[in-house]
Amino acid sequence: MTLKTTSVQDYWNKHSDLFGDYYKNPTWFDRTFRKAIFLRAMIAIDICKQLPNPNVLDIGSGPGVNSVALLKKGGASRLTGIDFAPSMIELARGYAASENLGDRCEFIEGDFMKHEFEPEGFDLTIALGVFDYIGDPMAFLGKMRRIAKKAVVASWPENGLRMFLRKMRYSCPVYPYTEDQIRDLHRNAGINEVELIRIPGGWVSKALL
């Protein structure tokens, strides 16, 4: 049986509540088989803590759980989240308000590649669980680099059983990477030094500028 192909935006707009629960109300299954979701968030928080009061851009901010954690645990002074799924933006704004952080963050409904950001940019740009769905990763990573002043962090899925199952289950396109591809993408984006941190099902890339 072949799933009908839908856009990434439509897919995540329809599944925003389920995806939010992975973070806010994780089950035993989530913590066991979706461990990478939590590990990549912990890595991003740790990198955020290494920067002095950073201004952070969370790309594909989803339900806002990582965004709030970067403010509460990562020491971010200001956070901007962007996501093209309206239902995700609604969840993120509500969650930030419930944590009394609405005055320190902004959530933008829009396409990262089309949005015009302020010229001063951000100290740190983060994209967790985003490159899985990006057809032109070179342009995407290049823009992340251009608007970042101190660091760029992203997660990257590898090919394998989990990717095979996602391709069977998801109705939107998903893209795997190899370690060499990730390093080449960074070099072509003007990032000569990158650390790849292994997590289940892929990597997190950490580049200090």
C-alpha cells in the first residue's frame, strides 16, 4: 500500500498534538525507541549553556518544548522559533505562556528559507528534527550559517531500519544522510570545523564559529 504524498507542512500540521506529546508527556515507548529526540535536545541545551546569554533561533520549533527548555535550562536570553505549521505555532505560544516565558520568546509562522530575519542575526541557530524533511540541505544550512554569529547545531538522520519504517509510515518525504555528506555540507556552507555527536539513528552536528 502506498501512502498519498503530502507536504511536510500538511503532515506536521495534522500531527502536531501527537508530536507535542512525545516531548511533554513521553511514554515508556517514547523514551526507549525515540531516545534520540531527548538526546539531541540535551546536546543543544548544553551548547547553549556554553554561550553567554545567547539570542537563539529555533528552526522547526514545533510545539515549543525545546524552545522553552533553551530558555529555562540553556541560559538563552531571547528565543525566536519559526515553524510553518500553524497548529505547532499555536501550541508553542500556549506552552511558553504557561511557563511565564512569553515575554522572552517569539514564535513565527513561516518558511525559514523565505523569512527575512533582522540583520543582526542570532548567536545560535538550531534545527533539530528538521533536515529529515529538507530537499535542499545545502541552501538551508548555508542560511543557518549566514545568520549565526557563534554556533550552528542540527540533527541528521541516517539510513537504516528506522528510516525505512518512517518512509513506509510517513506521507511526506524524508531524507537520510551519511557522515561524509554531513561534513561536506558543512564545508560547502563555509563551516570548516564541525563535531558530529552520535545519537541513535543519526548524529547531532555542533559547529562553533
